[in-house]
Amino acid sequence: MTAATEITFENTFARDLDGLYLPWEAAPAPEPRLVLLNEALARELGLDPAMLRSPEGLGLLTGTAVPESATTVAQAYAGHQFGNYSPRLGDGRALLVGELVTPDGRRRDLHLKGSGRTPFARGGDGKAPLGPMLREYLVSEAMHALGVPSTRSLAVVGTGEHVMRERGPEPGAVLARTASSHLRVGTFQFAAATGDPDVLRRLADHAIARHHPDCAGADHPYLELYRRVVGVQARLIAQWMHLGFVHGVMNTDNMTISGETIDYGPCAFLDAHDPATVYSSIDEGGRYAYGNQPGIAQWNLARFGEALIPLLADDQDEAIRLATEVLQGFAEEYLTARDDGYRAKLGLPAGLDAGPLLTDLFALLEAQKPDHTLFFRRLSDAARGDAGPVRELVGDPSALDEWLSSWRAAGPSPEEMDRVNPVYVPRNHLVEAALGAAVVDGDLEPVQWMLQVLAHPYDEREGYERYAQPAGPDAPPFMTFCGT
């Protein structure tokens, strides 16, 4: 068995980016106990699950006993939070342990959430309740299974202490998660705000080496970096929209340079398709509503472009012109990805001009507000000749019939549709019930059942029908809380 002390971490972030982090250590975990372990991910990372279950492994997963090769740091970043700029955010309750190089050569951060106060804590206690950490584990793994770029969850470890939140004391926990990096738009905002061009340049060079190494050979490598990040984010947001995923807190410090989804706080999946849907308890103005996500992503990317201005050209006006030109490409990148994805969801042949069908579909969805996930899955039945199941999802079936006729005339493939339209997503009421059982009763079985179902979201299985159903019309409005 490989001991934790024998695990080799690399630390290119700490090596290359002095000034963008603070060395720090995790707070003690009085009585650590393993709550969940992602054994498949552990093996992908080259880690021994048996070791991670040992006391030494729990020390690694809580940050309280890390190998000598690790350099634990709290990362610094700034950010626009609900549109308001905060110059100094950073990992207030998290630590970067270091980077693992997987057996297949990929570099992955190991990052601990809920590991205690850091100098960036801004008055918080630095701890995390068990419920939100289980939520992030569950939803991030569901997103991975759905094919969406995402941070992934390696483990949840209970700390043996309670933390106080709005609803009273809750069991404390640490989430160990991985990512191709934790570089954010907010990281670049912080670097730019230092006023030191060397700090910004080192960060940009680090991001290029980490995520887009071929940019280094471009005529304008930093402009090309910007173009690549605009592209990966446009495609990511399109995937969110296809699946009805609502992130809930799209601050610039929650937008990655890698194009991975990060920070599953007030997130949820649509039941009824409604662009105005908001699930975050603190988003009173609906800034981060489902339908606003593409526009917010472009706004965030504009802030990224502003941070890069000193690197784009010696003349500021020319730098702004170049950045603006790249940013204007976001709409085309997003709309292309959106329409390609919806064309696949509708089972339409590649190359077909689906514009009129999509325009009418979006209007229908907004007006009729069917269950988002079930609507697209049950369209497969309509493609096979039985429109009954999908007609049951709309208030006015006659409003759907003309569109169905035009769509079926285009020759959709139900087999292709079943490959991209999930049966199972993390249904909000089921997530809440599972988290309640885990936190209140110490019963992890509902969470484990959900993880099993969500690991195969496209495969409809007998006996799992309740995991595909929404809460129903009498369910109370669903709201999420960030847990800080």
C-alpha cells in the first residue's frame, strides 16, 4: 500500500506565482471520519483508495498531515460579486495542497474546501458544513457523468466538530476536490490590480503552459490565450443551457481559465423550463437566472480582457481594440455551440438548417414551461411515433403539435437523441432529501443511491423511475444556500 508520505506533489503554482498566494496550514480536524470516497477518481489520480481510508490518508484529505512534497497555499484572487468589485477575495476557507501528475500524464490540483480560516477569510470561520460539501460532491460528479467539464470530488471527510450556520449547528466537513487548475478570471483581476506587469505576465505564462501550451508559439500569445478562454467558456455555458443547469453564483472568481465548472454552491437543475429561474437565496435581483447565464459569461470575460490589457499591446487603445474584437466573438462561439447542441438533442442530421425549428422551440419552451429534462427525453418517444408522453408535459398540447409535425418531417433519430438527452439529473427535491438524511440522521444510503443513478444519466433503468420525476406541482419553491 502506498503511504501518503510517499505521494509526490508538484507545486508549479507556488513555484511560478509568488505574490498570488499565501503559505498556510489547515486547521485541526478533531475527529476525522471518511464520509464519501471516490475510489474510481482516486485510481485515475494514481492514489490508492485503501491508503486514503487510513488515518494517514485522512490527514492528507483534511490537510492536517500532508507529504513533504506538498506546499499548502491559500490562493489570492479578486472578483466581481453580483457586479460589485472586491479587490481581495482569495481562498478564505480552502487550501491548494499541490499538483498530482496522473499515470496518463495529466496535471491535477488537489484542493481542500472547508479546511479552516485563512487570511482571506473576511470574517468567516473558514469551515464548511457537511450538507453543502455533499451537494458539491454529488452535483460535480453528476456533471462529469453528463460530459460537462467540471472540478471533481475525491472525498468528503467529517471533521468531528460542528459549525454554526443560519439553521443552527451543522456537522463540519472538508471536501477534497480536483481540477486541471484553480486559475480564475479573478486571479487575473488580482494580478492586474497589483500594478506589476511582471506578476500579470508570469500568471499569463503559467496559464498558457498549463492549459493552452500551443498559444506560446502564436504571434500574439496573450491575445490567443484570451481567445481560447472565450471559446472554452462559450462552449461550457452552452452545455449548461442544454442541460438546464443553473450555476447560481457566476461571479468572476467562479469562472475558470480552463473552462471547467467550479464552486457548486447555490446550483440546481431546472424542473420547469423558465429563463427567469433563480435558485440562490442571495440573488434577489435575478442577476444569475438561468436565461441570463450567457450574457453574464460574456460580461465576466470582458473583465478578463480588461485585466489582460497591459499584455496585449504597448498602446492602450490598440490593446482595447484587440480585446474587444476577441470578446465580440463570444456570441458567435456560444450560439454555434448552443445550436449544435440543440440540434443533437433534437436528433437532427448534421448540416441541417435548424434555425426555424430552434426559434419556434425556444418560444414554445418559454411559453409552456415543461419539465426541461423530461421534455427532451420524451421527444424520443415522439420520434418513434408516440407523441403522447411529451404532449402530457405542456399545458396546451395543441400549441406543440405544429412544431412536432415540422420536427418529425426533418427525420430525427431517436437513438441519437437518447445518447445526449439524460433520463436522470440531480433532481432538487431528491438532493435535498438525501442531504437531509445524511446530515440529520447520519444515513448516507440516499446519497449513495443517487450517486449510483447519476453515474449513468443516459441509461434508463427499470425501478429507478422516481429519480427521473420532478417534485410535482404542490412542492414548495426550491432555494439553495451557499453554506458560508
